[in-house]
Amino acid sequence: MFIDLFKKLNITLPVALVEELETQKKKQKDQIFFLRLMENDEIIEVAEFMSEIEVYQEIIPLWTDDNSNYIGLYIQGACKYRICYINHEETDLSPGFRSISSFITKLELHPNFDWDELEKDYPSEIEISSTEMDEDLSCIDELNNLISSNQLENDDIRCQYIFSIMALTPIKHLESLIKYLDDEDMYVQERACEMIGYHRYIPAREKLLEVSKNGMHNGKLAAKRALARIREKQKEEI
């Protein structure tokens, strides 16, 4: 029972979320899912390991692909109750789904899919509702406040906060990502190029050209890829 697990881990979650997990657990007993909801002892073992690493301390792992990758739930912090992917090779804890419900819906539609194959809520290529936009912008504001007010000494946490901001940014607010193209963290600059390229955001073209010539190594390559995607969009619009 998940309620027993969360009591043991001193985690408080809304009853509705716990019930969604219980329902999913029952379905996984009757059907094979590529992303498997872990047993309680497995969750405890992975959670205890993750709790020693600062960037993971707001997340509890719940699903696994049995290849040392996990799907986690934010249980506190600005991204609370959103779902992220915990990759054993590359750390990117930006939310992929806005809720357990949203993730489970996609999972049950495509039980054979891995994380990369699932259509996610973030980043979004479509216009979202005003309520969802308000929720996401509020989360972004909270993350920005954490970055600026705490004067984060841990570069890894700052990087993960910015990754989350970029993933959550609605398409109407993409101009706010341009500043990250000048970031001194090479991973932030690279991700900004990737995200702008994903959205094929034409107003960032001139800045991307600059990064492709003068950016850091990773940034240069990512900027060139982003520019190629923007050129594709411009051709489509002719």
C-alpha cells in the first residue's frame, strides 16, 4: 500500500494522488508496462540513495525501466506534484508531465513506450489553458526567486532550476528564454539553444547566429542545430 510507504518515508500527499497510484498498481498486475511501478522496498532503496544527493531531494522515484532510469514525482518545492525523468547518464530533472494523472493517462494509452516515446506536457508546442499557464508561470516565478534570493552556491541545482524554467515556459513567453543564450554555464547555454530550436523560435535567430560563432563548444553546436530547425520553419512558411 502506498499510504504505508509514504508514512514510512514521512511524505504527505493528497489522498487523490495516492489513490491514482494504487489504481495504477492494480493495472500493472494485470498488464505488462515498459515503465514499471516499483515495489515499496525498491522505492525506499532508491529514495534513500537519492536523498544523499542534493539535486534529488525534492523527488521520490516511483517507476523504472529496469535500466537504472526512473520516473520521479516532485513531492515538494516549486515543481511540486509534477513528474520528471531521472536518467542515470545525464541529469535533467525538468518536469515532463504536470501531474501523476497526466502521466498515467499517457502511460496506460501506450504501455509499451519508454519515457522518450511518450508525448509529454512539457515543453508544450500548443497553446495551453489560462489556468495551466498561470500554474506554470507561478512555478517559473518561484524558481526564479529561488535562484536570485538564495544566491545559489550549488551550480548543479541552479542548472536544474533553469532547465525546469525552460521546459515550463509557455510558447507565448519564449522571449524570456533568450537571456539564457548568454549564460556562463555551458549546459544552460546549450539547453537554451535546444529549447529555442525545439520551438523554432524565429525572433531568437540573430542571437543564435552569435552563439554559433562565439558561444561555448556545446553551445555552438546546439545553436547550429537550432538555426537549422528555424530555417526549416521559414521554408515551410514561404
